[in-house]
Amino acid sequence: MRSANGHKKSPPEDGLDLPGDPPLSAIIFALEAKIHKRTGVDPRVEPEDDVSSVDRYFTNLSPPDSGPHIQT
């Protein structure tokens, strides 16, 4: 690709950045900060263990004991 004066133009590094635009990494960092501010959860921190979080989820969903159980 050539500019108006005939010099070769180098393409943006990732194909998304345009001259004058902030780098994509700066945009991602700003979005992560906004998520952290609104939810209190830092999206850059990996959960400690997916299985344990799934177990906690289903444990919290289990119905309360409804009284004596009848065996058939």
C-alpha cells in the first residue's frame, strides 16, 4: 500500500489500530478496570479452581431438608 506521496505505508501491528488511536492493550486495560470497579471482581485474576466453584454453586442450589424422608 502506498501513501499519497508514493511512500510505502506500514500496516498497523495487529490490523486494528489506526494512527491516533490508543493501542488495543490500553483499551483492554481500561475495560478490565471498569469491570473491576463495577463488579468488584478482577478479570485478570484466574479463579483458584473451576471444580470447587462449580461444587459450591450446586451445593448452594440443593433444596433444604423438607422433613422426614419416606423410604419405599
